[in-house]
Amino acid sequence: MNVPEDILVEILSRLPVKSLIKFRCVCKSWYDILKKPTFDLKHHNSNLLVSRRDFKSNERVISLFGNENTIIETFDDQNLSSFLNGMFSHIRLIGPCKGIVCLYGFHDNIALWNPAIRDFKVLPRSQIPRRPDAGIRGGDIGVGFDSRTNDFKVMQILFCTSNDLGLVYQVEIFSLRMGLWRKYEDIVPANIMYYNVWSMVYKNEIFCWWAQDGNVEVILSFDMGKEMFQKTPLPCDIEVLGGQHMTRRAISLFKVSIALIVYHLKEVDKFFDIWVTNELGINGDSWIKLLSIGPLSQVERPLGFWNGKFMLESNCRELVLYDPSIQEIKNLGIHGKRDRVEVIVYVENEVGESEFLRRRRSRTPPTLAFLNWRKCPDLFLKDSIFDVLKELETLDILKELETNTIEELKLKLQKEILEINAALNANTYDKNVNSAAEIGKKVCHDNYMNDSLNGIGVSDLCPSFAAGFILLELKQAKLNLNRTTKDLADI
């Protein structure tokens, strides 16, 4: 039975990411649907990821909540628990970005975590030399995705104290694709209010912090693609409702906008003014006052927004939700110690970056990847050609292959060369593809005849080796595209 595509999209959009990753391998039509940007926007499962300290055990636990107060899962992964409850008293949650959450304890103690597929990775410590004349007083973090290079970046900002210069910054950027830290040389144009977890936000490849430029408070943002800082002034008039003196600010996301929350810290009945902007880096005129909330009693601090509702921590250390449309507060029944409850709105609609983390831990050697090409050429071309041609780290894995496996590979490659010769002699391919294939065939044949798989020269020969055979297999893939849908599903 053929299901209309719009109905299929509606069904798939309701499933978790873990299931969608598996369903991409069902058939080519499903794969194409799941890779469309329009599906990515539709698949928007928004839940609450809550980090808190348990009253009884004093251990930090992270739970995923849906439908406002229904617990979906409490994560008990051993590696995750060890990181959360190690030597650091407080682990911060930053993000999410492309389904990935950053866990930050103190400088050089950073992990990336994908709750949707239970993937957890502790980043290597930075080996960049620190200033010998300055001690590290603290640090802050930023995460984001660079679509230009298809790379996930982690930005560590270290606050160092120097006898000569006072407070100085050292900025380091980690590239997930390269697996390396590098030093960022430009200056930080404002002082970040560090360790202020409710005053940082990520949107559209730009990470924002609450900062101070001299005596003026600003929003400091960093473009992950351009790798440039910029400052955004606050609204010209941010006096809180009632004409009282403003004492505390926070930033968050409200739907698709950057939101500024202005409130009183010590008032018993608190008022909150909500400002929003979609333009960063220009004057304060871009801010629009969205609404005023209050007075609200028995609330401590704001935690952000979820599905248009206002999240707060109550005086009893509970998570509450305020609905502006009906002006009511609902207790979600989530408890934690004071100022130790952290909440982020987790959206598991980004499949691509979820798998990017997995590829960093488990790579397929180029030779083995080539042998799997014939089974599923379309998926392989789209998802794995980068790993085959660019991931040079995988070349070391070839050296670990057992001797009998290498001999089997040689026999298979000999068979492939015979088949390719027969196909080329039949002259069934167009001129352009045939020329490219002839080059690939010659390179691979020469490498094979030089006995390159015996180990010593493998790191030099594998890139051309894999590329040549892929060109040859592209010819076969071209013919496969003319087959029926059933044939494609069987490949």
C-alpha cells in the first residue's frame, strides 16, 4: 500500500530522533524525506531538559520532561553521571545546538552530549599554553554550529588575572571536525558576566552572553561562522513596570527572538518586563517591549520560556510555569536546591549533527567503506564520501587489519578490476564518466600492483585508492538510478 507523502511526513514528524536515524535506511524515498530541510522544521519535539541536585543524595540528575510535567526519562548513563558528580560542585547545561548539549564544569572540563541518541563525549583538554604571568580566575563557554564548514564549535573563554594588565581573556575554540583546540587571537570587546547561566543564549549560529562594556551593560554575541564579536546595546528605556529601580536582567529565547527579561531581585512581589529583538549588533532601537508580567508572589528568578509560557524558580526551589494568556501559575512538581536548577528547552529535530558526534568515535576505514558502497550507493554517497576522502585519521586503522583480512581484500579488489575492465571495454558509459573512471582505474590498479596494502605505504596511497574506486562505482550508480524503485530498495 502506497502512503501519500504528506501523511507519511506527518507520521514521521511525531517520532523521536533515534527512530528516524534507523528509518533513513528503510528505502531511498524515506531517506530523501528525512533529509529535507522542510521536514527538519516540521519535526519539532520540544521538551524540557532539567538539571538539578537531589535533596536526599545531593547528586546531580538530569531528566527530560514533556507535556509540562510528565517525565520522559531520567538519564543514568555511567559516564554522564561520573562527569556530573565528579570533582566539580556545579555542572552547567549550555545549548542545545543541533540537538547537542554542552556540559561545562570548570576550565578544560567540557563534554558534549546528545540526549536523543545517548551519545556522550568528553572533549580533550586544551594543550594551548596559558599566560605564565596570569592565573585563571574562572571561565565561560559558548557553543555553535558553522554551516560554512559543517563544523560544530566549542568556545572556551578563560578569565585570567595579571599583575600588570588586570583581567585578561584567553579565548580557545575547539573544532569537532578537526578534534583540535586553537587559540583565538582577536580581543573580546566587553567583559562577560561569567558563570551567569541564565544570561546566555544561542540562535542561528550566534552565541550571546550578558556583558559589560565599561559602565554600560550590553549583549555580547559571537558569530560562529565569521568568528567575530559584536555588541548590542540594551533598550533605551528598560525601567520596570511601576517606576521602580531595575536590579537584575537576563536573556533567553522567546520563540524565534532574543528576549531580555528585566525584574527585581529582592522584591517579594516581582514584576517582569519582556523585551524582544531579532536584530543584533545595532542600536537599542531594535528592541520591542512585548509584555509586562506581575506582580507574581513567591517566585525567585526567571528560567526562560517554553511553548509561549514563562518558566520560573519558586521560593520553595520548585519549577513553575506562568501562562500569560490566562495569568495563572502551575507547579510542575520539579524540585532542586536553590540556584542549582537549570532548564533548557531541548529540541530533538536535528538528525544530521546527532550522527556527526557518532562519526567522531567510530569511523569506517576507507577500504572497508568502499566494499560497502555497492550495497547502498545512494546513502553512502550522501553520508560517507567525506569520511572516505577526508578523514585522514582513519588511515591508521588499516594498519591494524589482520593479515588474512588483507588477503581477502586483495582478492576482492582483483575481482573488481576484472569487472571494471569488462565494463570499460563494452563502452557503455558516456565519455566524461568513462574518462574519470579510466583515471581512477589506473591509479587503483597501480597502487594494487605495488602491493600497497602490505602496510608501509598505505597512508600515502589510500586517498587516491578510495577516490578511484568511488569514481568507478559512480558509473554503476548512474545505471542503478534508471532501475525500478524495488531494485533501488534491494541495493
